[in-house]
Amino acid sequence: MEENIKNKLQSATFERLINHLRNRKDVQNIDLMNLAGFCRNCLSKWYREEAKKIDIEISDPDARKHVYGMPYTEWKEKYQK
């Protein structure tokens, strides 16, 4: 498989995972950590780390906003139990 096609597929899959988690607000981060060993915060951290590898700085709040679909503080207030 060509590298650019592979990258497009991986990117689309990542976005699909993020959208799935945005729609499953009933699933708490602690549940994800206990079952899968990662959570939404992990995804935002990985997103930031990968950006840094190519000299792009993304703040923690901006990375979390990308994953949560809203500011993290807002998500916590509305959905964290």
C-alpha cells in the first residue's frame, strides 16, 4: 500500500475513533483506562506529541478540545461523573 494512502486511512480511522468517543459521553475516562489502558486525555497527549515530532506546537487545551469536541473544562462539567 502506498504510504500516502496508508496515512489517509490512519488519519480517517483516528478521526472516526474521536467522533465515536465524542458520541459516547456516557463512557467515562476511568472506564476506558480500566478496560483499554488509554483514555481521551491519552489521545490528546499522543496527538500533541506527534505534532511536536514535526515541529508543530499544540497546547494541551487545544489538543483536548480536538479530542473532546469542546473545551475540556466544559466536557468535565457536563459529562464527568
